Amino acid sequence: MTTLAYTPISEIDAIHAQLDATFRSGKLQSIPFRKYLLLQIGYMLKDNTQKIVDALHQDLGKPDLETHALEIGPVYNEISDTYSHLEEWSKPTKPPFSLLFQPLRRVVYKQGKGVCLVIGPFNYPISMCIGPIISAVAAGNTVVFKPSEATPAMSALFAEMFPKYIDPSVVRVVNGGIAETSKLLEFTWGHILFTGSGRVGRVVATAAGKTLSPVTLELGGKSPVFIDPSCDLETTARRLLWGKVTNSGQTCIAPDYVLVPRHFQETFLQALKKTHDSFYPQGPFAPNAMGKMINEQAFKRVSGLLEKTRGTVVFGGQMDEATKAIAPTIVKDVSFDDPLMSEEIFGPLLPVIPIDSLEEGIAFVNKGQYPLTLYVFSTDSAFKSKILKSTVSGSIVMNDTLWQAGCDGIPFGGIGPSGTGFHNGKYGFDTFTHFRASLDSPSWVDLLLKLRYPPYTATKIKQSGLVFWGLPGKRPTGPPSATDGGWSYKKWIMILVALVLAGAARKRSLLLK
């Protein structure tokens, strides 16, 4: 077991001051320098891939494939996406034409926010930590990176790697526990991005509120799965079980529980068992088959939930306290008030709840806190649409699991208790960017807006009504009907006129021939 050397608290003031000085120097305003940093981060991972694989195996028992496919690979993608679009994302933008405000030369500049703090989780130390750092430096910020003390091998490797590839006055690793994190939270930050539990998230948000530091919280919750009998059952079982057992269930967007029609429960469970046996022909405790719980406390918490359940274990349930390993475990006939439903499981246990109607399942989900994600397995468009329109979650995924966290072009984040804000690609860049509004008003504008100056007169009040737009429509006579917003008769008339004109033009062209 690696012993993690904590950063002396006495050094943290100087670390923050150095990073602040670098930001204020304007060094990170250079796009080529930011792109250089992105490449350095990428080659830091590439050059140390085997060390990373070994560290994550030591800390989490993480299989090699999971490290390559769910940690390092997605970060390569994010670096490539950010690198290739950085000039475009960083360009000042001008708003659309406005008759009233066009003379004011409106521009929105993209600038860094300052020294940013990234507090990383234990479960995905590469993808959920390096990803936000990429966004922060790409946006022109300096960064303090606080890895999790629960992953001593990986956090020690971070402290070793970063100074070799990145100037410590730009990105600095601060290792430690509660005391060191508490010290960091005393500072005012350009932005804080925290990934972890809701309990610690409240602490971070409270501290950020005291310094008025903007904060993004990536938390978690109980992410439900809706099963429709119309689903491709073999694919559903394969993707669902994979999403549950990856990283031994220690994934913030892991499927937490399943809602399945009562009459379909046994058919669904048979498919899960068949998939499980194909995943683990030598058993889940075979070398490099699946990970382990992060520590003894997590092992006891998850095993305690299984001991208390009133449901029936379908398969699994094996545990090895010495290695902190828990086998994938499916529990059927779970009730809404079962102990397994009392908290986010964050382990390889999957409760299956039989329901008598889709409405019953939706009502239960809506009674709880907004989940980080919600899964639907169905080929029925109406089924998917009803869940989409009747629920709220950070994301909603149809017929797959987990990929939304690193999928190009969409944000990753929660809502309410499952998190605030988002990151991933352009969304991460925007999170760490200050959109600085600018006007440059020429003197002649006063010919149009002289009425703004005192003395205020009745004439000027009337003139002001000519300057600004009126309301966009007639006064409503009542709420719109369900059919409003569709094709009005005016639109049909316009189409008919267009068709008539097109026909006349075609006839004319034929006559000219």
C-alpha cells in the first residue's frame, strides 16, 4: 500500500499566490501556450500509461480494460476535441444584428476566471479529474488540483507526474485530507469544480458561498432504470449489467435500481443471469475480472445494505472482506421502502422492483430527489417520450449506460441534489470561461439617445416609446389550447401562394422555350 505524502498546509498560501501571479501575468492568454499545455497533459498520460494502470489496480482493483477504455481513452478524446476547437471557442463573439443596439459595437470576450480549484473523486481519478483540468487550462486559468486521499497510489503518481510535464506555476497538485481541503476552501477561487458525494458537496458549496466563489458540483444519487418489455432483451441485459458492475458499481451514473413490469420480471432476470455467466466464466473474483470497493468502510456499508434487504437474492452475494470484493448481486421483489432504496448504493448490488404500471414507476421516481441520470430500455417511442416528459434528471439515456459522461457534444452534469453546472468538451470550457460583455459607444449615438439625459420631460417620455420595441403580440384572451402552436391557416395560405407562384414561374419558363 502506497503511503501518500500530504502537502504541508504551511505551503498552500504560497502555492495559491504563485498561481495567481501566473494568471495575472497574462501568460495563459496565449492560445498556442494553452495548446502546448493540452499536449503536455496528453503525453503525460501516454508516457505513464502503465504506471496509471498499476496505480488504479492497486487503489481500486480496476481491470486494465476499464482504465484504458473509461479513464485514459476518454481523456485523449477530450484533449483532441479541445485542441482542435480552441481557437474557435476562444474567439470574441458578436451578438445578432439589433437595430437599436448595433451602433454600440457589442462584443463578448472569452477570458479565464483566475485560479481554479478542481477537487477530484476517488472512483475515476483520470477522466473525472484530468477532464476538468483540461477545460480549465484551455479557458486560460491556472489550477490547483486536489486528488482524493482515498486513492494513495494514483494521487502520489499525480504529484510525481505533473511537475515533469506542466509548469508548477500553472497547475499544482495539493495532496491531503480534510485539513488540507479546508485550507484550500478558505481562498477565493475563479471557479471550483467538485466531484463527490452530496454530503461533502454541501461543505464545498457552503465554503464557496462564504468567499462568493462560483462552484460546479458533480454529485450523484439513485439513478433509476425503466425496462419496457419491447426492449431488445439480450442487449438490454448486457448493457445494463455492464453499467452496474463497472468499477465495482462505484460510478456516480451507475444504474442504481430497476423498475420492471411485474409480469416481465422473471424473463428479465433470466436474461441478466445469462449475461452474468457470460461476463464471468471463471467467476467475478478471477484476476482482472472486476474491481473492488475503495476501502473497508465502503465494503461494510454495501454489505450491510445487502444484509438488511427484504428482497430475494437471485444470484451473487459472495463477498471477500480481505480483498474488499463484492460479487455482482441481483435482488428481486424489492419494495419501494426496502433498505436497498434508502441511499445511493455505489456498489455492485442491483435491486429489481416489480411495478404494475409505468405511471407507478414514474410517480415513485418523482417522489425522490432528481437523479444524476435516468435510463430507459425500450423500442417504443411513446414509452420513451412519456418518461422523458414526465421526469427530471441530469441526463436521460435510452438503451445504453455510462457513455453520456464522456460523449462528445453533450454536457455532463446533474440538477438540484445530483449536482449543479456541467463539464465535458465545449461545456467544460464554458464553465471555466468568463464571458465578458463589452460595448464601445461612439459619440454620434447621442443623436438617437439624447433623451436619456436630464432634465426629464414628458416629451422625452413619449420619445422613449419610439426607441424600444413594443410587446411581441396581442394581449392574450386566455391560456393556449392544446392545438395552438401547430399549423395555422395563415401558414397554409402562405404555402398555397408559394405553390401558385412557383407554378406560374414554371409555366412561364415553358412558354419561353
